Amino acid sequence: LWLVYDNVTSNDPLITLEIEDAEGIEAGTTLIKLRNVEVGVVQQVNLSEDLSHTLITARMSPDANRMLSTDTRFWVVKPRIGRDGISGLGTVLSGAYIQLQPGTDTETARSFTVLPQPPVSENGAEGLHIRLVSDLGNSLRVGDPVSYQSFTVGRVEEAEFDTATGQMYHRLFIESPYDDLITENTRFWNASGVDIRLDSQGVRLSMESLESVLIGGATFGYLQSDSKGPQVVEDFSFNLYPDEEQALQDSYSQYLEYV
């Protein structure tokens, strides 16, 4: 009987999940799901040796072996009130569960870090990752929309503050086929709020999409005198300007100083 039991259980892989706080996670109850299909269950919830985080041991189904690669991602699905509204209401009665997103890497893994927030894009999604550099007061937050002509074409995936340089570094994902719009002559600026100007030409009102007005974000464009230019490579870096005017003024690289 022991040999039969050992043979059956050895086909179910054990994984270790590292999470900062195990709120809502219960041993023997919390499930791991993929597209609302159960693929595993939490077996143990323990504190790490230094008591700084929590270690979760979960037993996966035999079919989950092909899903567990180095870029597989996990996050906890529970009620959240965020910038995009309220999500995870279905877990109020059923309880929180852990969502799995299969990876695309060929190398397998058995230890993972649980993401604090759901990822912006799926693994293997077609598109382009780029980076933005901005001052702290002009920064973006994870999940902010990236728009072109008031149409959302991507999201902010990461935001990190560098204390040495005093600048914010963002990583954006632009969905396909809109990634063709990103070239070396593209300029990004902050799209939050409504811009109202009164000058000799009259009153000008500019506003991005309603989503950008409510929760912020970034937008991009080109100068009319510039061609689009060549396509950029993955993780190409751009500057993020406070507004459209500064983004366009920065394009004048040839000038004369006079008194």
C-alpha cells in the first residue's frame, strides 16, 4: 500500500511559493487555479527562518508539470479596490485563491515568488517593452494606461525609484500591433489632467481619454516635421516629459543664443 501511495503522490509536483503576507491563505483549503480550473492546493503555510516572509508549500496536479517554468507567475486573487475599479468580488464567499499564469520558458522550476499585484500582460503576449525615465514628481504608477490619440495601447508594468539619481524608471508594455507606432522619434509625456491655456491665439483645451483624466497615464506622439524614424528594439529607453509642450520643445537640438 505504501508503494502504491508513494507512486501516486510522486507524480504530483511540490512547489514552494514565497509571499510577503499569507492573508487569506489556508493550508488544505486554498486552491491554485488556471482559467478557473483547479491545478493545485496549498498544503502548508510556514514562516521563513528570518520571519521576514511566508513560505507556502503546494501540491500540484500531474498535468501542471508543463506549466511550471522559470517565468511562471503566481498572484493571490482576492477583493481589491484599485484604479481600475473593484475586482475579485467572487472570492468574498468562496475565499481567496492563487492564480497561475503558465510560463513560456523551457527550463522548469519549483520555487516561485508570488506577485503583489496581478500582472499587466500575459506571458508570451505579442508586443514591445520599453523604458521611460522621469523625475519623481512626473512619475507613473503600475497599471497606468499608455495612450495614443486618446486610445489605450499599453500599460505601465513596473515603476522603480532610484535614490542615487533621484529619478523614476518605468517599464511599459505596448500591445501588438500598436508597437509599430514606437520609433526613435517617439516622444512621451504625462497625460494626467486637463490642459487649459489662454494666450493671444485664444483659449485652448486639451484632454486625453476619460481614463487618463481620472487615473493618469502617459501618451506619445511625433513632431509634424519629423518622420516616424526606425523601429526601436526591446527595452529601448525614452524620456517622460511633464507635458506635450516640453516634449516638443526638447526636439529643437540646434539653436543660437543671443542677447
